[in-house]
Amino acid sequence: MRVADTIAHPSMRIIIYTLEKHYYVEYEAGPMKQGFRFSKEQMGSLDGLKNVVDQGFHQQVEKRFHEMHKQAMEAVRSGQQ
């Protein structure tokens, strides 16, 4: 797995990795990560992948990060009681 590209974003680190048959897109926000694997055959190219992983996709990922953070904080609070 090697880094193919990065996508600039103000609140997340977005890294695109290339594997033999897939692209792997990793999102990082603080201590949390999310990853998505896309078939190279379906995407056609790195530009094709970037058209799929667009601003709307980023917004959904960001929303999920907020939900993940909320879940983690609730778990910490309930574990301290």
C-alpha cells in the first residue's frame, strides 16, 4: 500500500492509498479514522475516484465523525459512573 494522493480539507486529513486492485481512502479527524475501499476497475482512475469522493461524500464522513465522537464520549461517561 502506498500513498497515491491527498485531498486538502480544513478539518480532516484525507489520504488516498493505492493497492493492487483497490484504492483506499482514509479520513482522520483527531483520534478517529474512517476508511473506504473502492475497486480500481469501477473507478477507472484516480480522477474517477476523486469524482466519487466529492464534497458531499466528505460532508457525510464529517457527520459520521461527529456521531463517533458523541458515542465515544457517552461510553467514557457511562464507564466512569
